[in-house]
Amino acid sequence: MSENNVQITMTQVDTLCFKATTVSGIDFFVEASPGLGGSGNNPSPLAHFLGALGGCTSIKTKLSLTKKGERCESVSVEISGT
């Protein structure tokens, strides 16, 4: 599988909580928000989505600046959504 292809297996572990497993064996948990009946112990799908968006933006920014020869010690991105 190329680095641009991602495969996740979702396995239910509680009423509204699921374990996501990558093909490389890394696990993370996704749970409904407390307003929808989740316990609040794990990030919601929206939190994971915003984290992924922020991660892509941060990585792309860092790589682009480095490629242009710019010095970039750190990148910080704040994202919110509903």
C-alpha cells in the first residue's frame, strides 16, 4: 500500500465507542460526543477530523517553508468546528 492510501478497520468496543486500527497496527479510539451518548473518554469523529486537518495543514506548511529555505522552528494551527 502506498503512503497516500490509508486503510482503517473499525471495531466496536462499547455502545458508541470504536477502535480504529491502521494497517501498520496502530490503534486509536473514536467515540460519540457526550451530547450523543458517548462517555467523553475518547475524541469524537469531529475532533479526529479537525486533528487530521490541522495535522495536514501543519505538515504541509512546515515542508513548504523548509523546501523554500525558510527557517521555521515551529508551526501552530488552531481549528474549530461544529
